[in-house]
Amino acid sequence: MTLPVLLMLLHDASGVVSVDEQDPSAPQVSVLDLGVTRGDGIFESIGVIDGRAQALEPHLARLAKSAAMLDLPAPDLDVWRAAILRSIELAGSATVGSELLVKVILTRGIEDGDSATGWVYCFDAGHYDREREAGIAVVTLDRGYRSDVAETSPWLLQGAKTLSYAINKAALREAARRGADDVIFVSTDGFVLEGPNSTVIALIDGAYVTTPPSLGVLEGTTQGAFFADAQARGASVEYRAFTVDELRGADALWLASSGRQIAPVVTLDGQPVSADPAFTAGAVERLLAR
């Protein structure tokens, strides 16, 4: 079979889920679906390398966590896991030597309805060689929240991977207007958060540092794999709050995501950042092989 592959997960009123292969070029979702009209839903993007789903269980755990935060029906993870693996299987020879993504979507369904809408979409991830090798230019942007927003205002859903991406897309457009490729959000009280679709990793005083989920950021699946590899190689890793000043003084910076794995930051707010191309290339190679 050729890409893309689409599997619809149809939920009936009793919560039973059936999985059906559908034509990805044909209409599948109602214009009344709250995922379309309100962005009321969640998603995950899972990297697939040579037919291997990366960090599948952490992605499924994060899907369940996001569903709970939004008071969505708890996803049957066995059904979703099987659908994800089935979509990769249906991709067939397209998986060989390729980098794919599987996007997993769960919405609240039709307004005033009694069932959720879900689908699994497997497609070509594209090429990230430029970002991995040449690095990316990044700007810091104020997210408009304090770093304790997840604790003080849980209804703002910081730390859930929701379909409400208008702000993230606006931030990336602002980065482009400033001549940059990507964004690192910072809190109003001066702490580093995350990118619109990535996790921040900083090398500070010899340790690899990332922001903890308690500050309202997503738990990074690729960042988690990077940390596991770093620890296996004898390096120190830390989950802790760190300031924008520490970010600007870091020895190296990366943004991690399921698609591009890790990309080194070469400029931050227009200022050069030290980079180690050989280290990044080795880290990417190991991440792709996991």
C-alpha cells in the first residue's frame, strides 16, 4: 500500500471502538465535530523509523493523560496501539529506509453527540537533514503565563497536547517575521518553557537540562530518549526550572521533537550559540536507531 494510510476509530454510544481503513482523500469528519469547530481534542505524533514506532508507550501514556485533563473518554490504549501498528503495517514497503509520522487524533465528537471521534494517520514525515546538520535560528517569546500556571489554573490545560494550535502557529509566524525558524516560549516570571512543538534541551555546567512537566510543559518523548542515551554514556541530566539568562549562557541548545529528533540551536534571539555538529550527528543517529 502507498502512503498516506488512514484508520478511523469509530466509537458507539456504549464506548465500543471499531477500526476501519478509509480513503484519506475522502471526507471523514463532520463539520459539527468539536475538534473542527472548537479545537476540542487531543493528539500525538509518533515517529516511525524503518517501520519501528518510536516511544510508542510514552506517547500512549501522554494521550491518556491529555484525555483525562480534557475530561475526554479514556482511550482504550490496546485498541489505539493496535491501530497505530496496523497503520505502519499497511504502509508496507514505504517504511523501508524512511522516516514516517503517525498522527493520532481524538476529539469530543459531534456537538451534543454521545460518542468521540478518532483516527490514526500515517504519512511521510519529510526531510529534516538541514535542521539537524545546519541547525536552527530560534527566538524567545513570552507565553503570557507564569511558570506555576499548571498548578494555579489547571483549566488552561498547560501540559495537555490539545488540538488548539492557533497560538503555536501564530508564534511560528512571528518567528518567521523575525528571520528565525522556531520559538522557545518563556514564562512571564522569566523561566524557560518549551517550543510550539518541541522540548528544550540545554547543556548547562556540564549537565543536560530540560524543563520539568510541573511547569506546564509536555513530557518530551524524544527528549526522554536523548536523556536515556546521555545517561547511558555517563552524562548528567536534570529536570529543573531554569531561567532565560541560563538559557542564553548555555554551552549548547537543542529542540527535540518526534519528527526531526533533535536540532541544534545556532542562534538565539540573533546571538550565536555554540554547537557541536559531530555530537549532534551521533545523537541523531542513535535516536533514529532506537
